[in-house]
Amino acid sequence: MSQSPEHIEIQSVLLGNDTPLPLDCGTSISDFNMAYCTYGTLNAEKSNAILICHALTGDQFAASRQPVTGKNGWWEAMIGAGKVLDTDKYFIVCSNVLGGCMGTTGPKDIDPKTGEPYGLNFPIITIGDMVRAQARLQDYLEIDSWFSVIGGSMGGMQALQWASAYPERCFSAIPIACAPRHSAQNIAFHEVGRQAVMADPNWQGGDYYASENKPTSGLAVARMAAHVTYLSEAALHRKFGRNLQDRDNLTYGFDADFQVESYLRYQGINFVDRFDANSYLYITRAMDYFDLAQDHGGSLSKAFDNTKTRFCSVSFSSDWLFPTAENRDIVHALIAAAANVSFVEVETDKGHDAFLLETPELFKTVQGFLQSTAKSRGLTT
Amino acid sequence: MSQSPEHIEIQSVLLGNDTPLPLDCGTSISDFNMAYCTYGTLNAEKSNAILICHALTGDQFAASRQPVTGKNGWWEAMIGAGKVLDTDKYFIVCSNVLGGCMGTTGPKDIDPKTGEPYGLNFPIITIGDMVRAQARLQDYLEIDSWFSVIGGSMGGMQALQWASAYPERCFSAIPIACAPRHSAQNIAFHEVGRQAVMADPNWQGGDYYASENKPTSGLAVARMAAHVTYLSEAALHRKFGRNLQDRDNLTYGFDADFQVESYLRYQGINFVDRFDANSYLYITRAMDYFDLAQDHGGSLSKAFDNTKTRFCSVSFSSDWLFPTAENRDIVHALIAAAANVSFVEVETDKGHDAFLLETPELFKTVQGFLQSTAKSRGLTT
């Protein structure tokens, strides 16, 4: 039984046709599509809208059936009537990021200048560009200020960027399991993934859209490498340990002997059906480039100068991709900027992926924060 | 100036021609080559021989110029006159592992049955098989008992296997930065590497030796992914941080903008010149299969029952590939087996790679252990 909330709208809107969207790389993009889903109802004051920002391989189908995989939305645990992101109270918006591949304009779409897919002619985009595009969507929806902007991982980076770039359009922000800058180790892991894609001869310099063969092998390897980093050693040990796959004995070969191998292969193979390889390159690059302090003369607290936005920062104790220390850097900067901020490190052995899973302490934290912030906002539902 | 010790011998010997070497997979291998280097002089009592076991991508050139790369040996910091592994005192032996690609028989060598390279017809080998082959070399050298068997990472697994399988032929053992079993996370990382190799169309099911094109792209990706795991986040941060490559600004492209990217690419590209892709598959598989407790009815201490071998176990505080806790499992089992064991966790931020680097506390620990063990052995030099 699907537990999808009612009042779902899956939509797409063409933006930037009047005013092209300026990009951090120096160019601009006009006529870009923003694909988004909404859940719940916008109140008369337009004060109950929450923007959900998705992670690297996420999409706008946060609480809807993903059309390619047919699976439930990636945050159905959080979104719905009576849930933490309560569709009876809030109007939830989730849009596919710029550069993505689920309807928002990205490298697989047609470049109006050439009539061909962009491929690597798509401009390099940043987290700042993603948020700038979302601000256009906010304009389109005629919402002056989000009640909250929430997201985990790259979604958390967007929440931070929102609060920094548009403090007056963002009443509160909930950055989860993220960092104010992408670390050297994380850039390294992303580079491994990109090299895996680019090493696939079917990638063809990014110009594979007309080909029968897509760079699925390289993309699957990239996904596998990334997927290991989303889990903790403890979670992998608990889930799989050294358990063998459907067999009592080692096969003395290169088949997937261990359950963890077959799990990883499954992750890789399934990913390529729903994701574009070039989008993977662009979005990982956007994360690599993210460095809020660098954008503000080296001072992270300057990114949030005199902010009135209320913050709730959450980290997970076993997350080694975005460890608690990096999330704390955000909190320290916010405190230095005299911001209103609460911080919770959730104890869990589930690693970075915890933000996508049933994590009661995360739910409780976000729910509590939203309730008290709703009071400050004068939200009545 | 090369500081290579004198008395170097680079040799190769054909073994198993009289008695084929039985393998854990159930078959056996005859006429296999063991390529090895020796440093220093064997004493009259043949009691001063130390076996060095190399790691996944190591070789026998521990303290000699690597013939392909022209670089110094991988453990020159440890080996030499007056150094920790003192060539004035000890006779040092280092052999390329079975399944390797630097002279010891492996998948790139000719299968005498077919006259063609083995490729994937090479039998799956285990750490136990590697050690069994080294025992044949020990027989050939007419050494009854190694004064010590030492190695880091996969070399540490071999040291443990030696002490477990041949306690009477192994007076002491120094397993460094290893584990009694390969963890789920480490199997996962290995599987990513193997899938990267196998995804390369030039791999051709392992039958690429006659081809002009080798699976170098896939192998480079595998190496890059592995290399990230050898370093700590702190080491990467200290070494590279988010420093840009030869430029003041981001390029907004997919070139190596960050120094860490260009470093990784260099690691990948240089590796493929000296390593065979199939050997990479076989040796990672041998590590995956390693589980000393499983080989002894689930009890790790049974692997060392009544052992007289003296042990020195070393871990590194920032090693997340073989964390201290896994090294401690070895120590606890040895204590339960009433073995003579000392254990040191070296404080360093250099990660797993610390065993290959100038790590003074490692040197001091091994030197002290060897000196006291030399007394027990009645070694006079």
C-alpha cells in the first residue's frame, strides 16, 4: 500500500525566458525547466511552504512513486499526513536540481542554440546556481519566504546556501549531514566516480545521447564506489558481515561470493536506469566547488552575517562522509554570526544514509524544531 | 644517492616441479616460479633470516630499485645497514606473492597445459596459498625457521597466516595494520575495484595479453578508489585541502581543478605500468577470502593454539581500512591462546599508508621487539 500523501502535484515550469538565470561560471541559462512535486496545501498567507532539497542522486519525487523505478519516494518516512513534514500543516515543494535528469534542465536536454543535447556543453553549475534556480521557482509560486528549507547531504548544502544567499526568503533552515565545504577526501571520492564514468568508452566525451550504448558500466562503478561511503563499517558489518550469497561455501571465483558484493552490484545496476551519467559528473562537481567560507572572504560566519533565519543542524555519529566535526563548523560559524541555531548529533550506526532512513531521533529533532519555529512564524493550520 | 644495502640478490627459482603445491581451492599448481630479493647475509646457524611479506600492490623489491618504475624499494626506510631491518645483522628475504606479476607465477604467465597465458584460468589463490608457496621457498633456502615474518596490510595477514600454519618455522611474527579477517567494508571496496577493471572493455574476460590494448583505464580507476582508502581524511586535508592546481581560480570544468584530483589521477596512471589487471583481481580476492577464525571453527585463538611464536602487533590510530579495533582482535585472540604478544597503537594522522612511511614510533617498536627477540633466539651477529 502506498502511503503517499494526498494533494500531490507533479509539475514542470519553464523559467528564465524573460530573464536568463546568471550562473557562477559567468554565463547564463535561459528557458530552463524546473520539475517539481508539491504535497499539501499552501495556506492563504503563503507562510507554510517548506522547500525540500534533494541529495546528489535524489529527485523531486520525495514522497511520490518514482516514475522510472516505480519505487516509493526517497523521503516518504518524513513526508505525509501526521508525519514530521506534515502535509496537513505544510505545503511541501521539492524540485529537481539544475543539472539533474528528472525533468529540470540538465546535460541530457536539448540546447536551444544547437538543437542537440547539451552534453558537456552544459555549463558547470554550482550549489549557488541550483539555489538561484529554486529562487526563480519560489518567485513563480509567489511565495515570499519559505517557512523552512530542509535537506540532507547535498540537500543540506543547498539549505545553507539558501540561508546565506536569501536570508529574507528563508525563515528557517535545516541542514542535515552536510558541510560548509566539500572536503579533500570527498572531492577524491567524487573524482574516482567521474573517472569511472569517463573511462567508459561509451561515454564518448559526454556525447552519447544518440548512441545505443550508454556509459552504464562506468556509471555503475561510480555508484558502487559512492555507495560504500554512504554506509558505516558498523552498518555493513551488521547488514552483511562476511555472509555468503546463497551458498554454504566459497566458490573460488569472481562471482559475488559475499552478500555485500551482490548488494553493491545491485546498487550499481539499478542506478543506471534512472540516472544520466553526465548529470552525475555535473552534480558531483557542484558539490566539490561548494565552499561557503571561500565565497565570503574566508570567513564562514560572514556567510550568515546578521541572519534572522533560524537554524537546526543535524549530524550522525557514524557518518564519515560528512562527519559531526564538519557539521559543527557550521554551528560554530552560526554562533559567531549570532544566529539562532540548535544542533543535534544523532547517535546511530547507519552512517551518512541515516538521513534517508527511519531514524527516530532525527524525526523528533526536526519535528520539535518545526513546531517551535511555527510558533515564531505565527503559523496556524 | 641510493641508500640500498649491499649484498643484494635478485633471484627467481622454479618450485613445485617435484611436488605440486596444493591450493585451498582444491587444485594444485606445479612448476611455479618464486621471484625474490635478499639483503644481507645468512649466518652459519641460519637463524637470522627475516621474511618480509608485501602488501596488495607491493613486490619483492622492498629495498631495491623497482625495475619498471626505476624508483627506490617500497620499504627502504626500514631495510639497510643500521636500519630497523638491519642488513648487517639479518638476512632479509622478500618474495613476490603467488598470483603476483613481478616474476612469481601469476595470471599473466604461461599455463604449461595450454602454452597460453593463464588469464582467468589461473586458480583462485588465498593468503594460505601465498604462505604455502613461501614455505617452499624457505625449504629451498634451507632455512628451518624464520627469525621473524613481518608485513603490513596484506603482508600482516601473511605474517599471521605463517604463525598459524607454520608456528615451528616462524620464531616471531610482526603483523602491522591488518586484521584477522577482511571486513565487509573492505570487501566492498575491493569489489568496486574489480568491477572497475571488469567494466573496461579491454579487459576482455581477462584474456587481454595478446591484445595491444590492456585494461589500463579500469585498473587506474580501481587504483584511485583504493588509494583514497589508504590515506586518512586528516592526511588528505593536510596534504591538499581544497588547494587548487596551478591556478588561482576554479576553471568551471572537469579538468583536475583541485590538487587532490591531479594527485589521484597520477596514482592511477602510474600504477598501470607496473601492475597486471588480472593480478589485481586475484590478490584482492585472496584478501577478501582471508578469515583465520573461520578456518579454525570460528575461534581465532584456536588459530594460534599453544603457539611458541612471539608476536608484535602494530596498528595506526588514523587507519580506517584496518582500524585499531581489528588489530586488537588479533591481540585478544593471542592472549587467549597464551601467546607472547606485545601491541602498540601508533599515534599518527597518516592513515593506513603509515606502514610505508617514515613513522618513527613504528621503527622504534619493531626495532625494540627484534632486539629482545634476538636475545631469546640467541642471535649473535
